[in-house]
Amino acid sequence: MAWAGADKEKLHKAEENDFLRRLDRGIDDMEAGRELSLEEAFQKINELRSIRRDARV
């Protein structure tokens, strides 16, 4: 059962690395001036949700 713990640790590390990559990209975007207003951000979120919802159908 020791292998199960190692697999969980690898999964946790992969999730942590993914989070840090996303955070770095967000910081890079802010530094480059690629930011959306709050209204534009929510509009984009709604568009992406609609696209994902339509893709499942």
C-alpha cells in the first residue's frame, strides 16, 4: 500500500505545479497590461461556459 501514498503525492505535486504555472501566466499577463475590466471578465466567463456547455451536447 505504500505505492498508493506515492501516487497521491505525485498527483498532489502535479496539481501544485499546474496551479503555479497558471499563477505565473496570470502575473505575466498583468505585467504585460493584458487585463480585462470586471464586466469584460464576467462576459468572457459566460462565453466560455456557453462554449463548453454546447460542446457537451
